[in-house]
Amino acid sequence: IAGITQAPTSQILAAGRRMTLRCTQDMRHNAMYWYRQDLGLGLRLIHYSNTAGTTGKGEVPDGYSVSRANTDDFPLTLASAVPSQTSVYFCASGSGGDREQFFGPGTRLTVL
Amino acid sequence: EDQVTQSPEALRLQEGESSSLNCSYTVSGLRGLFWYRQDPGKGPEFLFTLYSAGEEKEKERLKATLTKKESFLHITAPKPEDSATYLCAVPNQAGTALIFGKGTTLSVSS
């Protein structure tokens, strides 16, 4: 593979359930990011990781957690899903800092 | 507060009708401006990076330019396959992420 993969492609989830969105990159980028994209609100950063072993909060982190055990993987977990977390989620990676980011194909999540 | 504003929100063009999209930003000490293309149901695709006022980048029918206050994405003689949402973004002050505009949705009809 070349680039970023995300799984699942789409998911319908009952409120209160736990869900992990997976993200893997093979570009050996140090930095990885999770965004959500909502109509009228654009792309908003949830969490980021500048390098393996470190994570940070973005603009809308509440209800989400991340981990970065290695360079390639950056899973996003919703501990107890709520309907307001219905969105399209994009994972991205890059060299970090002020450099461009490269995006995965996205996961469309619906919480009922 | 760092902000990125794109205009217009939507633009309809006839094939061959050139136009420009605008991205204005308010950040202290610009450290780069990025343009992306997003097709429906897909992730944003990186197009260009601009770092300093006066810089220009070109790719096929697209040319991006940068001033101290804004960037333009010029589309020359567009084709229907240029239809997409175009996003611009700048790094936040901490350098931890990109701040995105809400995009311009371009529709080109034949």
C-alpha cells in the first residue's frame, strides 16, 4: 500500500457503544492527525500526534481518545458514542509542524 | 484568533470560463498556505504549498498565488473534471495542525 488507509469505510453505531476507528500510514511520517468534517463547519482537528508516544488535543477533543504506540498507527476511540459524533472522520499524516498533510479516504460514522 | 475564510462558497462555471477562488487569512507570521481538492465522498487531496508573498505554483489548469493577506486559486479554461470542493489551510500558531477554510464548491458544466 502507499499512503493512508482507514477502517471501517462506514459504520452505523448505537448510542452508548464503544468504537475504534483505525488509521495506518506507510509514509513514515512523524505526525498524524484526526479531523472530523461536518456540513457548514468544515474540517476540525480532534487530536494529533507529533511523534510516536505523544498525543495532543485539538479543537474538538471531548468524547474522543487516541494512542500512538508506533509510527504507522493512530487509532481514534469513541468511548461512549453520542449522536453528535455522527460525522465523517479523516486521518492525516505529515512531516509535522508547518508542512503539508496527506489525508486518508475517511470513515463515515452514524450514531443513532 | 487564526482564521481562514474562503469565497465564494459556491461557484458555477461553464467549461472554458476562467475564474478565481479566494482564501483570506488572519494569522500572525504566516508559515505556509496549503490548497487541497476534495471530491465527494473522498479525503482532501493535496495540491500546493505556498510559503511567501509573490510565490506562484501551477498544476495543469490551476495556478495558486499568495499575497500577505490572501491567496487565489486561478482556474484557466476549466473542464467538468475540475468540479470539486477546494480547501485552503494555514498552520496554527503552535504549529500542531492546519486550520481549514470551509471551502469553495466548484461546478463546471459542459
